[in-house]
Amino acid sequence: MNTVFSIFKQIKVKEVSYEVGDEKVIATCEINVGSHTSETKIIMSHTDLNRIIARIAAMGYDFKIDNINHFDFGDGTEVVDYKFENVFGEEITLTDFQFNRSIKQIRA
């Protein structure tokens, strides 16, 4: 069984981007730690992204796949990019979400 990583009380995923075939996703998120809210980028697995999407869908939101951007660079590289407000209709805050895989936070 994987170790569970619980990081933030509340997380709001704003946008995700990944290269097709890559194991990791870069997500722009708003995190809430206590009374402090900040925007950051998190590198997570596709498994955890799918779990986030499934949890949002379980809350009654429909995933609008036609609002996903695909960028083909002509050399075989394809990047997928979408904002959660475009695919779900609004930004959604998840409470007590636990990551199953290790993540990295990118800080400036």
C-alpha cells in the first residue's frame, strides 16, 4: 500500500498542464494552510489528478472534455492544458484531499 501524503486542509486546482506520455502533471493551485491562502504550482501524478477529477465529479460537476486545449508541436510532442473553471464551469475547493503519490511544490 502506498504512503498517503496529506498536505493541505483545502486545495483549489485552477489549471493543469502535462506532456502526453509524461508521468507527471503540473497544476496551478490555491492552497489554504490555516488562515493563509497562497497560489503555487504542484507536480503530481496522473493518478492523483484522476482522483481529484473523480472527487469533483462525485460532487455533481460534469467534466466538459471539449474545453481542453491540445497543443501539437509537430515533432511528436503534445501538451494538454486546461483550466478547471473551463471544464467544470467554476473553480472548486476540495477539503481534506489526500495525495496517494509524493508531490513537489514549486515555489518562487
